Amino acid sequence: MGQGPNPASINSSQRKKAEQTPLRIGVMASGSGTNFEALAQAILRGDLNADIRLLVVNNPGCGAQQRAERLGIDVDVLDHRVHQDREALDRQLLSRFHAAAVEVVVMAGWMRIVTDGLIEGFPGRLLNIHPSLLPSFRGLDAVGQALAAGVRISGCTVHLVTSELDSGPIVAQAAVPVLETDDHASLTRRIQVEEHKLLPMALTKLMPQWRQG
Ligand code: GAR
């Protein structure tokens, strides 16, 4: 018998190393970028074992881009207006994220519909955050839809992205009461406070399964 290392212990030390290695994530954002920054701050606090390799924004100069520049995180601008169609934009997204070697992509306030090219490029590894308790109030202006419907509880959802809009498997949700005094701005604000906790938690929750597969 040789004196080499036991293969079982190699496997377990490789597994441990993989578990400690920060998850390489890419983020997509269109607006002010508070969810993007919540991810970055969770990483800085040590609450999320990840590394944001790249932010892609579709609105030049948006808040998310400014936050990335302040935080020293790489940011690419892919203006949807100069792409021929959704497929062309998503091909570019895919190629930027592959070049940055990201393992998982998070849509943190990405206000464009994504196509199968992007979804299939990150199977089970493309997440979206939406400001309602899905399956209620899919699509645009979920907060306005909740107010118009008169619901007393709304919230936010993190889910895996599939080709049907806001319909993929739910990963995590948080409920937010709708107060009599709420308007669009106040309800949005209170939902976002929950989003900022939920999104890093959802990534942490899925990490073991991504590590395995
Ligand atoms: C977030 O509230 C997010 O849930 C929502 O956009 C906001 C982005 O805010 N996303 C959607 O409505 C997607 N359908 P942020 O730019 O401050 O993170």
C-alpha cells in the first residue's frame, strides 16, 4: 500500500475549501441600486460569503452605477436602447458575466424582461427580487397594484427566474403590513427595508446547493 493521502480526506478538504471560497456573483440593476448596495454591505459585514465580480446596469449614470463606483466594484453599462432587441442585450449580459467567471446572477431591480438565452445560461442560478408576495402582483408596479387592490399585507419575494414573468420557484419571502396611512412611497420604503435583508439571506440559503451542483 502506498503512503499517499487518503482520497476521502482529500475530498473532504476540497469540499471545505469550496465551502469557504466566496461565491462569485454578478448583479443586474436598472435604478437606484439599494438592493445591490445591500448585497455589497452584507459581504463587507461578513454576513454573506460572496464576491460581487460585476454589476451590469442598463441605464447609464443610474444610482446603482454610482454606488458601484463608490464601492470600487466593477460596473459595465449595457444600454438597452442601443441593442437591437432583448435577445441581443441578453447575449451581451451572458458574455460579460461569463468573462467575469460569475457562478450566480442576481437581478436586483432589473426592469427589463429577460429571455431564454440568459435564463438557460445560468440554469437555477438566476435570481430576481420582486416587491410583492408572489404569485400576487406580478409585473410592473407591484406596489401600486397592491395599493389598488386594497390588500392589508404585501411584501417581497426572491425567486429563481424562469421564462414566465415573476413565476419561478420561490426561494424566500417577507411580509410587510399595508398601513391605512401608506402611500406608494411609504410602502415602497418599508418593503425595501425587508428586501435588503431578504436578498442576502436567500443567497446564503441557496449556497450549499449551488456548491454541490
Ligand atoms: C426593488 O424594490 C425591486 O424589488 C424592484 O425594483 C426595486 C429596485 O430598487 N424590482 C422589480 O420591480 C422587478 N419587477 P433598488 O434599485 O433600490 O434596488
